[in-house]
Amino acid sequence: MPLTMAFGRSCLQWTVIVFNTLSLIIGILSVVACIYELEKFTEGSAEHREKLVQLASVSLLVLSSFVGCLGAINGSVRILCCYVTMLIAMIASHIWKLYRYNETKQMAATEKMLTAAWMSELVKKGAMDPIQETYECCGVSSSLDYVNLNVKIPLTCYRSQSGLRSIYPYGEGCLVALKRAYMNIYRYERLGHSLLIGFEGIGILISLLLICKLLTKSRRYSY
């Protein structure tokens, strides 16, 4: 018995609907994550442009979820074909992103961003505060960066709890802390793209099964 005959039409339709509901949730969470990460990169930089491409890809995932549900509910072959095309385009964008992954380049971009923040700190105090407070670090290499320049160590270099600050500043420099944090995010993103390729591939498969089922039914009625 052909695989398309093993599932009823209504079963396949509901499978596509449930799949796209899950896609919608994943897409919305991914859009929020991309918008959050965009703020970490300088506008116009290569990393910023890549994040915009990634944002466009996950936005397409959200849009495709509605298209997939619409095609499944109406039993429309044309809409489902459009949906499959969108999934193929997203898989292509994931492959493009994986091809461009370069950890050395990411580390260099992180170092460049921190250097810019440090230079701004030397001109006007406070530029390093968000980084030091978020990643619990101090200076570029350590708190000695401030000491060697005869600059007062900022309060964000000290751990704070219940309104009380520790006596000693953070022992870790922001370069090490930032590289570690960004690299973890970078590797999780790479894994996420790989998983989405498989996830969207499943979406293509069940959509094609439903399309075959709908076409078989229309041929049956044409006789």
C-alpha cells in the first residue's frame, strides 16, 4: 500500500496544522531572540547584516505557518505548494548561514566591539557599565586596566547583593567573559539552524503527502 494511502486526508490536514502551530511558536521565539541580538552589533557591520538575514528567515517561518495552516484547512494544493516553496527557501537560508559560520571571525568581531566600548569608557565614563554588569567582569583584561590608568574602578565591577557591594572587583576581564558568552550563543545558533533544517524537512514531507492525497482525490472525482 502506498505511503499516501496509509493516512487519511483529515489526519494529514490536522498533522500539518499542528506542525505549523509549533512552527509559529518557534518562529515567534526566534524573532524575539534575533531582535535582542541585533542590539549587540554595530549597525552596518557584517555581523549586523547577517542578523538581519536571520531575522528575515525566521519572520518567513512565522508567515509560512499561517500559509501552511490555510492550505491544510482549505485543502488547497496551490497554497500548499506555496508553503513548500517557502520551506525550501528557509532551508536554503539555513544552509547559507551554516556555510558562513566562522568562530575565528566571531571572536575578532567580539574583541572589536569590546575595544570600541573601552575606548568610549576612556573618553566618557559609563560605556563599559552595561557589559561589566551583565557579564560580571571588569575592564578588558582585568580591573588592573583601570588601576594602571589611575582611573577609579566603577561600581559595576563589584558584585552587588541586597544593596551591598563586595570589597574586591570581579577577577575576570570582560574580553574573556564576553568571548565565552558570545561563543556559547554562536554555537547554539549553529545547532539551531541544523535542527531547523530537519524540522522544516519534515514539514515539506507531510505537506507533500497531503498534496498527493488531495490530487488523488481530485483525480478520483474526475472520472
